[in-house]
Amino acid sequence: MKPIEKHEIFAHLSSFLKAKGIEMKDGSYSQGIQKACEILTDTVNLSQKGLERAKGTIDKNLDRVRQVIHEKTAPKPPVNPSTRPKPATAAKPASPKASAKKSPARKKGPHRKSGH
């Protein structure tokens, strides 16, 4: 939005009132209205600048939020077989004694011979 000129609001108000049959003549009354219109002009212009600055900041932060959401929810890229980690081999025993363990002894019982 283009900034409003200092005299614009007062000129439009004067034209509006003149169309309604009220003419403002120079004097303290019209000078007070003119001052109020200038304050209103400054307020509108400053508010517009603030809104534009806030919009820029909001847009920048919204882009950052979108980027984070995209990074968290984007599908994972396919794994390249040449870069895939090799599967772990069977676990090696921690010490040589661990592999030298014998299987538990079998109970010896009566042997049966099959004889005819």
C-alpha cells in the first residue's frame, strides 16, 4: 500500500462534507480537524509499515516451520546396496575357554544289546 499524504484525509473529508452541504472555513475548528486528520494519517502509515514488517517475519518463520516439517516427514531415500552396512556375522566367543566348554555328561544307563 502506498503511504497516505498528510493532506489527503482532510481533503477527502472536506469534499465529503461539502457534498453533504457543510463547508469548512479556515479557523480554529477546521485547523483542529486538519491536525486530527494528520495524526490519523501518521497512525495509518506507521501501522501499515508495522504490518508489512510483521508479515515478512511471519512468512520467514512459516517457511522455516514448513522446512522442518518437510525434513521430518519426507520419505527416506532408497538405500544403495553398495553402501548398505554388511550384516553382522555370528557372534564370536568372548574367550577361548567359552568355546572349549564340553557338552554336559550323559547319564549312563543300562545298554541294551539287540541280539537274537
